[in-house]
Amino acid sequence: MESARIVATLTRFVGDVGQAEDLAQEAIVEALRQWPVDGVPGNPGAWLTTVAKRRAIDGWRRRERLDERYAAMARDLEERGGAASDVFWDPDTIDDDMLRLIFVSCHPVLSREAQIALTLRIVGGLSSEEIARAFLVPTATIQQRIVRAKKTLAAANVPFEVPEPNEYPARLASVLHVLYLVFNEGYLPASGAEWVRADVSNEALRMARVVAGLMPREPEAWSLVALMEFTAARFPARTAPDGSAIPLDEQDRTRWDRAQIGRGRDALATADRLGRGRGTYGLQAAIAGQHAIAPSVDATDWAHIVVLYEALGRIAPSPVVDLNRAVAVAMSTGPASALLLVDELAAAGRLAGYSGLPAVRGELLARLGRVDEARVELERAARMTGNERERDSLLAKAAKL
């Protein structure tokens, strides 16, 4: 849970992402030795960070590189006292470090694919397998991208800092895309037993707000904030007390955060006032906004959502966008026409391995009364997903059929 913050803080001190990860893992090894004997400290994140910093100092001593940074760190640790758990832990500073880490990971010296893979691994905490599943590529490909990215950053001696304003445009698209993917990992984790990880999504939203503040003339930055606000507003109603999933049509909309929906509308209005038209995040925010203002699923303006998805598909073609459009078509004009669209996607093979395809197809078949086929599709989707709550939900639907 603390890994991204710890690595971000260590990267600021040692200036190397790969070394920071190694130091963090060494600290965890030390914790596995000490905590069973001495007990878990009151602030585990502070303890791990302090131990990792001391490991860095020991390494500099061994290499006889006693520069000013080493001296300043050593004085700081001595002044703060002996017990690691007593070291002052400033969450605001660490949060800033995380934003710097994202900007470093999205440095133009890296390819777009490497930027995203590295940031999702370090900041988002996703495994190589989870990232590979999200991008429908082999795990080995993602692992190679991450290793090459770390080596490239070290060789280029990339500074650990937020770039100057004139450098923002070169990194903006990657930074926004990474925040979008991290938010989505919280919205529906790729694996594990949680249906929602609100802490992950809220951290991505916090950083998106900071980015929008840094670049107030960028409509897509505000649009991403709007999209996240609209979506996060539904989190309180997405899970039952036992942690199981509550589908959209069964959610208690009185539990949606109306203040957050208001912030989403304000952010989207800010993006629109900049007068450049809606981009990828602007159109997605408009779709999420339609859900946010609808009193029920049946009262949702599905025809307008279909139009928004068609526009999104033109400026950002994607089989996932096409699949989502098919869902909206099913709600607007019925499951038969939507099933034709989904079958076209299946025939194209571009969503092979993506659990959403058989899940949607199973829902449509069930609505058409083709029960046996629907059950097969839902069970196939359950086998493909890595999220336990999603698997349980799909199997429950199949069992009802």
C-alpha cells in the first residue's frame, strides 16, 4: 500500500528509479526480520523509508562517495533521533514526490509504451501480468519495456523534478493517460478480492487535479478530472456491506456523492470554456455525466450516449469503445442490434482474452432468451477475469440462468 510513496521519496534522494526500488525492497526484507520480533511500528511507511535511506547512506560510504547530498541526509537522520518510527512523516511532501515520479516516468526520452508500463508498475503498483492483460500483450513484452525504461532514465540522468512549464506539452498526454489507467485500476482492479479500490482511484484523482492546476489552459486535463469526479461519485453505491458488487441498475442513487458530481460538472464546463472542442477524456466525461444526472437506468438518455460513443470511436478508435457503444445500443434500441455489433467484434479477434466481450455477449443472449448460450458466455468470462468479485458476479448470473 505504501510502495509508490516510498519509491517516490527514495527516488528524490538517490536520483535513480531502479535503485530506489531496490532500496525499498531491502527495507522490506529488514522488516520481515525485525517486525515479528519487535512488533510492527506505529508508522510502517516511515520506518521502511528511513531504513531504505540508511541503506543508501551505507552504499555511498562503501563507494566513498561522500557528497553534499549524503551529508545532508545523514545530518537529517541524526537530528531526528534514533528510532525509525519517530522520523517525521510528511504526507504532503510524499504526494508531491509521487507527482514528480509520474513526470519522470513520462519523460520524452522514453517511448510512450515504456512511459505507461513503467508508471503503472511503480506508481500504480500493478504487476507485469496485470499490465500485460490490460494491453493485451505478452507479459515478457511488458517486463522488457520496464527494464529498458529504467536503464534509459539512468543513462539519461533524468532529474527527479516536475519539468518547466514549457516542457509540459511533451509529457501531458502520457501523464494524463497514466492517471486514467491508475484510476481505472481502482475502479475495477485487474486482480484480487476487491470490487473497488477507492484509495487508488482517489489518489489518481488528487494528482489529476494537481495537473489541471499546473496546466489550467489544457481542456483534456480538466476533462479527465471531470471524468474521475463523475465516476468516483458512484463508489459508495457500488459495493454491498460484504464487499460484493452491485450493478448499475441496482445501485441506490441517493448514495451517490452529489457534491462530487457538481465538481465534475464544473470541471467539464471549464474544459468546454477553453473552446477547443471535446477530446477523448471530454467525451468520456460527457458519457459519465449522463449517467450521473439520470434518476435511473431506464431514464438515462441512452440515445445521446450512443452518439457520444460514436464520436469517441472516431477520434480514438478502440474495440473497447466499440463494445461499450454496443452496450448503449442495447439499452437504446434493444439487444438484437447490439448483438450483431458484438459478434463483429468477436469475429475480428481484437478483444481475445478480454473478459468484457463474453460478459456483454452473455448479457445480450440472456435478454434474447438464448439461455444456454448465455450461460456458456458468462462462465467463459468468469474464467478470463482476474478479479474475484467480478468472477463471483458473473458466475452468479450464470447460475440464475
